[in-house]
Amino acid sequence: MKTIRDGKRPARGRFTKIAALVLAATAAGACDSLLEVELPGNLTEDGLLIPDMANTMVVSAIADFECSYSDFSVSIGGLEDAYWESTGWFTRAWSEYRITSTSGNCGQSNTNAAFATSFQKARFQAEQAYNTISGFEEAVPDQDNLLATAALYAGLVYTVFGEHWCENTVDVGPLMTPSQLLAGGEEWLGTAIGHMSGDFDITAVTSSARQLAHLARARNRLSQGNMSGAASDAAQVTDPNFIAWVTRDNSVRKRWNQVYHMLNENKYGTITPAVMVDGVAVAPGFRNLTIAADGSQTVDDGMPDPRVPVVNTGQVGQDGVTPHWVQTKYRDQGYDIPLGDWAEAQLILAEAEVMSGDAASALSRINALRDRHGLPHASSVDMDVIVEERRREMFLEGRHHADKLRYGLWFPRGQNFNHKGVAYGPTTCLPIDETELELNPNTSG
């Protein structure tokens, strides 16, 4: 069944190659034709930070964010118990919880999921675009929209850092705690909303930048424990059809959907069953998830949950040993990855209602989401139900790791062994980029 969260969207208004758009805009500048372009012998930064390049600055930040987020989505899935390694080639064993660094640029190789440097590049470009465009003597076309978009993507990066990293730093600055990173993200997102006198679309990403900004701030505030603020922002996401995307296509590696590429095509991971420790299921895994007739969240007992589509291929992974279960949410390398949607906003509101004692309203929201997928209604709701609904609704979207940290869910913390007898490592939150540790004077000591 094709749902509203299916990664293949209608073609209206869609460009499939943000990277190509950046290159074309950079080459053409203000010329009417590519044939008019004269390539300079030396192109300086000042030559790019000009009014004619305002849109390109912003689009470049989006392109780097999207590349980073695609690699991040598949990598972090290992810490979400979404897949087991089924290869010996990964240079960092994510599902074995043995992460020592997140350094590197996204989309560079088949065997190394790296995104931290590219996230920093996206953040830097977004902040630089905002500051540069703000400083132009004369306004550029759509200036407020460009400033809002730049601030929005800066806020998104800070939020990702604050939700997932143990600590981080920006621009060779001091170490920042998750709380400080999230506060920086909230400030940027507030700046973005402040530039939005109305609403506007971000080409191929979303038809409603305003709802994306409010959802991003709701997510940020939820991670800070500000439930009333999170609910206030989530309530601004009013369109049931609202969705924003990390756009992907089949052109070059940096534009691929890395979840599909790594798990389905390369067979580097297999979707997990329940994770067992001493005979006890400590994490439910993602195979054969169902909803029972009474609305209970079950495994292999009831209606298959279409939010978590997985298939046993009957083959083995790249290691020649591990049975290969694949996700079918993303069906090729060109499938877009959801960045956020109305369903997430509803789950934030439901969580706020449960915490305030209004379980009836929360249950109504949960069942409205179930209706979208043709699933049986839940009969009751508590925090355990909401956490599991979030886990299923946002399967392989890079969201559950933050929930594991926020809700105190299972991490092995260096205890016990995986399905191949490999000892689990101690990773919980992500360690800082090794480049920062080596080159930043505030961290290298």
C-alpha cells in the first residue's frame, strides 16, 4: 500500500539533482546561457559571496546537509538495533556499538559511513549564507525566504548534533554539551521563523517551510525536555499532508539513498529480530512487526505493520553467513528520505498529552495515525506505546537513536555479544569527530 510517507513523491516541482543545480548556478552566475560563461583563472571566496550567488549559497548548504543525513540515517540504524552487520568490510561497526569516531565526508565509499565533516560543512555554509546575505547593501530577490532557509538548516544541524553527539564543537570553538548544541539550534530555528511573514516552498524539499521550521523546533524542544514549547510548535503543523524530504536520486554517490545502497544493494546489513540478552528481549528489532486485533503492538501476531516493511530474501549477506532480511521502505537509490512530517508532530502532541494526564486526547491522535495505515485502533496509550509508535512510524529515518538516549532505552554498554559472537562495545551517544580532537586547540589538549 502506498502511503503518504512513500519516498517516491509526485514529480510536480521536483528537481532531482541538487548537486547539479549548485554546479550549474555556480557556473552560470547571472548569465542567460552557459555559453556566455567565462571561467576565471582564480576564483576567490569573495567572488562567490556576492548577491548573484545568494540562492546558490543556500542550496549548497541544503545539498551538504542532505548528503550527510543520508549517510547518517543508515549508520545510526546500527545503534537503533535496526540492522546487524552482515559484512566484514565496514570500517566502523555501528551495530556492534564500537564507534570511536564519526569523522569524514559523506558519500565517499562503499565501506565507510562518514558524515560528521559534511554536517559541519552544511552548518558552516548555512551560517555563512545567512550572515553574508544579511550584510548585502541592497536586498536580493526573496531575501527573507533565503535567510529563513539558511537559518532553518543551521538549526537542523545543531539539533542533530545535540540529539546524537556526546559533545561537539563548531568553528574551532570550545566543547559544547548536548544542551548547549540544542540551545544553539533552537536559536537558529527561532531566527528562521522570525523571517517568515508567510509561508513558502523549498524546492523539492517541502511545500511548507514554516511547518518544517516549527516541527524542527518542536523536535529540538522535545529533546531539551521543554514539553510545553514542543507541543506549541507541533500544534503549528496543521496540514495532515505535510512532509519534508531529504531528496535523493540515482545520479552520483553523494545523491544516493545510502540506506538502500548499504542494506539492500551491498548486503552490508540485515534487519534485526528481537535482540536477546540472557534469554530476555532487550530490544524488539524490526522483523515481522504487527498490530493485533485489540490494537496491541506485537511481533508476528496480527496485521503486518506497513510502516516497517521488511522481507526475508532467502539469501545471505555479504559475509556469506548472515540471513539477509531487507527493508522495502526505500526501493532504490533514488528514494527520498523523510525529514519530518505531520505524523511526527502528532506524536509529539500525544506525548505532551500523556505527560499532562490527557490520555484520551493522546489516544485519539494515535488512532488517527493508525487510520492512515489501515491498522487496528489502540485501546489505551502510555509512554511505552508512544515510544513504540515513534519507532515504527519513523523506521530508518535517523530518529530512534535520539529516542533511545532520551527515554533511557537499552544500550549494551560493553556487555554481552551479538549474533556472531562479537563483543558489544560501549557506544551510546556519538563521539566527537577525530579531526576536531586533532586540530582544534580547545579539544586537542
